Amino acid sequence: MESSLRVRRLNEVPSATDFASRIESENVPAVFSGCVKDWKAFSHWNPCNGGLDYLQERVGLCVVEAMLSDSAPVFNGDIRSHERVPLQFSAFIGLCKKRMHHSEDGSGVESDRHGLLESSSEYDSKPYEDAPQQIYLAQIPIINTETEERVQLGSLREDIQTPVFLEDKVIVSINLWMNNAQARSSTHYDPHHNLLCVVSGRKQVVLWPPSASPMLYPMPIYGEASNHSSVPLENPNFSNYPRAQCLMQHSQKLILQPGDALFIPEGWFHQVDSDDLTIAVNFWWRSTVALNMSEHMDAYYLRIILRRLTDREMDRVLPVPSLSEMENMKRHTGIVLKKGQVDHNDNALDQACERKDLKGKEVEQRFMSHVLEPLAVLALHELISLVHGHVNAAEQRQPVQSASTTASAANVKDECIKVVRPGSFSLEDDPVAKIFWTLHPITLKNVFLVMVKSFPRTLEALILHLLSPVGAEMLTRKFEGMDQLITEEERNNFYKAFYGAFDDQFAAMDAILNGKEVFAQQAYKNVLDKYLGVDWSGPKPGV
């Protein structure tokens, strides 16, 4: 976990200015110890001090929407996994009292079967008495500025004091959270900033930054539970969710004691475990970013963010190589070529690609290895060998007879075209891209200039028939790096020589640019899957 994302714990309540500038603006969680101990709710709602009787008297006749779940103690936010059922608040208080008596002396199950538990109300607790632990009062509105008619416990507002650092915020809602047995909320994020205040009991909160979304496998963005993780953390199946194996390395776990408040910024995933009879209140308010987003700019922001995430995914696949990685590449080749030395197969390779007579050309003159550093010689040898291997395979698939040398050359060229480009989105599985990756841009430039002069048909086969999308992206990155290191005249001369080696310069450009776009498209697909939970099959014609 990056140090800048670590949860801070403050023993003093910050001012509104300090909170806005030092905490909220950083979008990093913070715990305010003892923040709500001066609330009336803190002293009056505590079940150990008669708090249940107090709540019963204040709001006992109110009907609330309780969450009923067969998966308890895990309460999943997906509406398919639970029911929202009407329940008289006093009936829930009765369930809590029964739980308290049972835990205190092992009896009392019958002693509490009076009054409220025997209420004749249509909203009494009888349907849930056999499994009271399956009931959770989650997100019961005390204030809701967006939908006032949903407010169910408005009379409790006077027991709650808005923290001083929230007094200038646009509060969306204040909600009650209350459980009579241990409960766990499924991993999710909120669309607003959140201040979670523990009035009674304890909560354990596990937090993940929004950047950990890929490891949490968010539910599809178009679904009803799009802000929830699809990974069941109680029993994760890593064969189905392989990225989740690193999940806990990016998490932070903390305990909230009675009176503590936790700021959870919008977008931060969190899983909350509550002890028996835990009561909490939370505030949701709109962030400055959300308030300042004009609707007419949404499409632009969407494109910018998707582009940023796509670029980041591309950088993940093609990181800048370290010196040690480049040294490993040298050892991996296992080839030591002396200056001017050429393997016989290398000469045969260009002959196979060109099918031209090499009259009047000396091997030493064609290879020009004297202008290359040792690593460049190794890279040149491997690139030639890779092309040679594909050409040989193409020749072996040809009929034995051939009408002419020209016809044979055409057949080989056709077979080269049929060579399937590596479809992998991995640098490790792409030998051509990996060679490009390990070379300094100027070194790669020198390798290409030697190929232009001495092995033009090999260069053509390499670019047109062996360059994968990963290789195309890596090549353009090296070209961009090279452009920053040489003069404009040198750039012009290089590209003129490079593309001049091809019979069809536009075909070479298309091969590189098309491959680059295919690579970016795959990165974009990964972004949709990792961050939005969407499996995209690609653009459809005419749509």
C-alpha cells in the first residue's frame, strides 16, 4: 500500500477548512477518534444503558424497511440476495432485547415474549422470530434531501450533531445502521463521501482504494449492484478471480470503537463487520468534484478517463525495462558473435526472403556488424533468426515442384502473409516485441539501418508478417523515444531509409499503425473488464 493512501487517525476534530484542504481533497480515509462522544445519541442509545428502551419510546411506532437475507451474517447489496421488508421499529427492538438477555444468562428467550413481540400489528416480528439474525436495519433514513418521503426516523435527528467539519457540506442523507447479531456488508463503494459514526458497539472496516478495482472484480456497470465487488471474500475462488489473490496486499484494516468516526471517500471499496448490537449513523454528502461536474461535460470526462485508464493498462503491459532486465535479455540470448561474424543461416535467410542473387556483395560488407554494439548484434541475429524460422516453415509447406525462382519467391511471400501474428497481449510471449523492449531507441535505430542496407527483404517480412500488436506498440514507443534524442534531419533521413526499404511504404505504415490500434483496443477491453465489469466483444459495423 502506498504511504500516501494510508489511513490517518486524528485525536482532534479538524476545522472545516483543515478537513477540506488536508483530508477531503486528498481522497484518503481518516479516523476521528471520539468524534461523536458528545452526541446525545452516544449517551442515550447505548443498549447497555437503557438505550433500547429510549429508542423504543422515541420511534417504536415507526415502520422501517429492514433487510432480510438468507445469506446472513453476510448482507449483500445486490437486491437479488435480500428482501426489503416493512418492520415496526419496536419489533426490531424486541429482537435486540431477546438477543441481549440470551447472551447475558443463556435464558430469557421466553422472558421477553411479552408486549412488543406479541404485537398484533401487521408489521410485527413474528415472521422473523425463528431467524432474527437475518434482519439488519441498513441505511434507514433519518434525513434524505433527495427523497424526503423516504425519511423513516426523522425524530432521531435531534440526537445527532453534524460534525463541525461537515457544516458547509451539501448533505445528501443521514442514515441509521443497526444490527442485533453479527453482520457483514458485502464489499462495495459509495457514490458519495461518507462519514461512518459508531454510536454503540464496534465495527471492523477493510478498505481498498479505487485503484484496486481490478482485483475486486466490480459488478457490471449497467447492473443494479454496480458498486459492489463480485468476489465473495469469505471464500474466494481464485480460479474464477485470479487477480483477487493480491487483494489483501492492497487493503487496510481498522477497528472503530464507540464514538469514532471514519471518513470514507467516494469510490473507496469497503467491507464492514459489525459486532452484536452495533448502532451507527452515517452522513453522505456530494464531493466538490461531483458538484462541479457539468452534465454537458460528462461525455468528455468519460472519454478522458477511459483514455487514461487505457494508457495505464498499456504501460502495465509494456513497462520501461530496467538495467537488470536488459542484462537478463543478454544472458537469455546465449549468443556471442564477434564483429563481422555471420551465421550461414542468416545469409540464407535474406536469400529466402528476397530470392535474389547476391553477386558482387561480400558477406562482411552486407552485415556491417562493425557499426553495431554487441547487444545490437545479438538483437539483429535473433530478429533475423525469427524471420528465417517463419520463412523456412513457409517453404516446407510449399509443393516440391516450382515453375521458376520467381514463382517460388511469390509462394514464400504468400506463405509469409499467412503467418498468424501472435495474438497474445503479453510481452513475455512475444519474442519480437521483447527484443524491441530491451533495446535503447538509438540501438534499435542502428539495427534497422543495418537491415535496410543489408537485409531489406528480411526487414519487410519482419514488419509486415511477424509484427504483433504488442510489437507494433513497442516499436512506435521506441520511435517516439528516438525522435527525442536525434535532430530533425536525422529523423527525416532515418524514416526515409526505413520506409524506403519496403516495396509498399504505405503497407508498412498500415501494419504498424493497425497493430498499434489493435493493442490499444485490447487494453481498452481490459479496462472495461477490470473497472466496469463489462465483457466487450469489439465495435460492431454500422453502430
